[in-house]
Amino acid sequence: MDNESEGWLNALRADAPVRDDTLARLHTLLLRVARAEAGRRRGKLPPQTVAELDDLCMQAANDALEAITRKLGSFQGLSRFTTWASKFVVLEISSRLRSHSWRDRRIDWSDTAWEHLASSDLTADRALEQQEQLHMLRDALAQNLTDRQRKILTAVVMEDVPIDVLAERLGSSRGALYKTLHDARTKLRQALTQYGGAEGL
């Protein structure tokens, strides 16, 4: 472990006021990293999210600091402490930006969303082939997946809904949704393999 990282750890495990001063320094660092990450994504964020970036960055820094203090024992010195700590706040601000961006957006749960895969710039032969493929896909979705599996797969694949947002909307956990998504893709891939069209799933 490098000297700087060891210094951070010792100070965070010390008594007050050393620990309090170190926590304040670490929070300042985390806030700076959160603002940099938010700034990098700013151009792709909706106006309502941009308007609340400062608050979102502060929340991310607060939660990251709490997570870091809980997990100090897991730091193994494989990277600098500040690099390790920064990963926590990058994950926090990324999650908040995704959730906030979807806050007022509606999710289209309809299976007809899959029809948007069709391309209009095709030759007649290729358009017919694509129509047949989409028909097979709709049949596979209807016949092989449960309603919940169709709903989750459609939201993630067609609507590009982040898993954490979807979990919140459905009152579920990320792990449960990942499992459902994995099962749905497996069943759909098996069904489409029979038609020779399982690429990309």
C-alpha cells in the first residue's frame, strides 16, 4: 500500500478531530468527482435533471462517503485510496442521473414496441425477410415468455430503461430483475434458434 493511501486509512480510523477533518476532506474530494462526472454527462441530460445537478451531486457524495466508511476494511491497496473511493461516488451519481432522467418519463409496456425494430430503407426482398423475422419474434415473445418477462425485456431492450429505474417502478430489486431478464433472454433465444434467428439476444 502506498504512503498516501495508508495515511487516509489511518486518519479515517483515528479519533476526533482527526477523523472528522479527514471525513470533510474526503467529502470535498467526492463532491468534486461527482460534479466532474455529472458535467461529463450534462449534454445528454434532460433540462430538469441539469437544474438539480448540484443537489444530486451532494446526495451522491453523502451516500458515497457513508458507503466508504462502512467498507474501509475491504480496501486492499490494489489502487490508490482516492481512486478506490472515487468509484463509489461515480456509481452513486451515475445511478442518480439515470433515475432522475427517467423520473417523469413513461415506460411503454406494449409488445408493439418491438415493431420499431423495422427499417424502412430496404429492398422489397429484404423488407419481406425482415417482416418474417419480426413475426417470428412476436410469436416467440407471446408463446414463450410470461407477461412479466415480456414487460421487463421490452423495457430494457426497446425502451432502454435502466435496471435501477425499472426496479423502483415495479417495486422489485435489481437482482430479481436481472434474473428475470436472463431467463427471458434464454427462453427467447431457444425459441428463435428453432427459426435460425437468435442473433443479438
